[in-house]
Amino acid sequence: MINKNKGFSLIELLAVCLIIAILSSLALPSYRRSVERTRVAEALTLLRSIYDSCERLSWENGKDNCFAGIEDGTVTFRKLDVVMKGTFANNGLTLNTDNFTYTLASSGLTATSVKGQHIGSGVSYDGRIFSCLTTQGNQEENQQACQDWGQVTWNEGGN
């Protein structure tokens, strides 16, 4: 007798579903780390651009450095020549974007994550070194963010 029912059995369909589930469980963490690193790379680039613009504005106003201009109010996000999408707060010293909150302060520039796996963790920049912030919230979570992002410190000076 010839079987006229052609198709897959339930066991075969379950086996295929199991294989797909195993492959996606292996790929998803890697994908998430890649997305996080991309978000942080964007933040590092924007921090560097903000700092450079801040330096130019400070020099135009006769200040020694960017942070002196922040202290006396001659430097705010609204006055910088960097195109940034977001909303300003704190008299123009804070910029809220989709992924990060950027802050101008006399102690340095910071980008704090507001989206993704590591909310509350961030990166600071002092004009030469990018450092992963580990001062807010859960210390272990912040350390994990630094590991997922690739490094704790990025030194532009080469030292």
C-alpha cells in the first residue's frame, strides 16, 4: 500500500523547532553585546565631539579649558556647534537622547545609559581618557556593563 499523505510528522517538526531554539539561544547574547557596544561607541564619538566643541567655545570666550567654561556658564549644550538630537534640561547642561543622558560638569563630560541592558551605567570623558562609570547604582551591574562594552578605560593619549 502506498502512503498518499506527504508531509512532516509532529516529531520532525518538534525537532526542527528545538534546533532553531538552541541556535537562537546561542546567538542572542552575542547580538545583544554587539548592540550595546555599538550604542557605547556612538556615545564615545559624541562625547569626543562635545568636548572638542566645548574647547572651541571656551577658547573663543577666553577660558583655559572646556571645564572652566562650564563652571561659569559660558558653555552649555545650546551654545555648542555639534548637532545633537534630544531635549535639553538643567539650564542646558544636560542633554537627554534616546540612548544616553549627556551631562556637562566641571568634573568632566558624562554619558549615562537610559536604554538597553545597562541602564544607569555610563562613560565619562575628561579630554584625554574615557572611563566607564561605576559610581551609580549596583556596583556589580556597572562592572558588568564595563565588561560588555569592551573596556573600563579608553586612553586617547596612548599612555
